[in-house]
Amino acid sequence: MAKELVAFFSASGITKCVAEDLAEAIDADVFEIAPTEPYTTSDLDWRDSASRSSVEMNDESCRPAIAGEVADMAAYDTVYVGFPVWWYVEPRIIDTFLEAYDFTGKTIVPFATSGGSGLGQAPQRMQALAPGAQVKQGGLLNGRPSKQQLKDWAESAK
């Protein structure tokens, strides 16, 4: 049986709720992509060009450090990667995560929560960061989908 992982970054807790529900719905392991230096409210102020998130997103090479690591990435066939949409793409900490592991032969399914935009170019960018993987189109999981809705989405997304 294929083993699945739900890995997620959550700035405000919204993506975390969806990710944990998804992991439960599909009987997957879960890993929180947590920054070594947690984000403060002022760090997340996208209207402030000097905020940490704005500075990171304006620097294509920025790779925020992650606290912890996946114990046995080789054991997983499918990795669902969740994040809030920042500047129409994935946050840079997702880039750190994707570059930290060998995803060759794995399926990556991006999912996001967003206040108003879609995934944008995130799947294409993620494919470039994990060239040996098959990155699917993924989708938005806004609101609080039921476990059955999440299970159905996961099946159709991979």
C-alpha cells in the first residue's frame, strides 16, 4: 500500500487545520514545515514592504530555515504540500522544504488556503524545485471541507 504524507506550512493556523483534517481523512502521516524563527504578526504584514514575509518573497533565492525534518522521506510515495498563498505562489519556506529532500519518483500534490487568489504558478515553480517528482496541479482547500470532501479531493488530485 502506498504511504502518504501531508506536509504543511501554516502562518496563521488556517492551513494547519485543513492539513490535519486532510491527513486524518486519507490516513496519512503529517509533518509541519515550521520555521526555526516563528513569524510574528508584523512579519506577516504584506502591506509593509519591510516586513519579513515581503522581504522573503521579493528575494527569489531566500530559503527560510525549517525546524525539524521528515524522519524517512524515502518511505512516502505521495506528498501533499500545503501552504497559504503568498504573492500568488508558495511561500519561500516551501521552496526550502522542496530543496531539502529527494522527491525523485514521488507524486507531489500542492494544496493551499487563500483569501482571494488561486495557486498561480506554484505548481510549475514546485516542479522546477523537485525535478524528479511528478507535481500535480493541486488546488485550493478553503473553508473547512468535510473529511469525505477531502478524501474525494485527494483521490482526484493525484
